[in-house]
Amino acid sequence: MANSSKSKTKQQAKSQQVKPKGSVQEFTEAAECLKTLAHPVRLRIVQLLLSGRYSVGELAEDCEIPDNVGSEHLRLLQRCGFLTSERQGRHVYYEIAEPHLQQLMACVENRFVR
């Protein structure tokens, strides 16, 4: 009888749990965008853009990469909806479009940046 009582208690507890939101399909999209972020240059770009807007050249210079490589990193981040861009004359300036990146970067910085 003790086993039957324990089993009922577990079932009751399980039925009272709130099921987390999200489907595998939604997490598939999230995983793809997280893979995009999982690059040291892109993390640095996000960190910089969280403090203001920058041009491709400014970001590339800080990251010590060629402008065309910086443009490719920015294109990938923009494709996930993380960034917006605005052309001003010959320059394109980038800004953060996804406000949740602030919290994500805070977690990364707290754990890995000294």
C-alpha cells in the first residue's frame, strides 16, 4: 500500500506542474540563432553594439578583421534579427534590434569576461 500511496502523490505533483512553453520547432530556430552568436567576433560585435551604433569599419578595426569579414559577421547577425542597419552616405551603421541580447551578454560577461 505504501507504494500505491507514493505513486498517487507523484502523479498529483506531476499533474500540478506547469508545462514550459515552446515546441521543438521553436527551439530549432532559437538554436540556429544561438549558433550564430557562438563566435568570438560576433560576441564582441554584439558587446560593442550594446553600447552604441558602429559602422562596419569601426567594428572590423576593433575586432582586428578585414571589413569584408566584418560585413559577413554582421549579415549573419542581421539575418537572425539581432541587428538593424542604416545607411548614411557611404557608411552603414549597425544597432541592436533585439533587446534580450543585453541579458544574454550580461550572462556571458559575468561568466567569462574578467
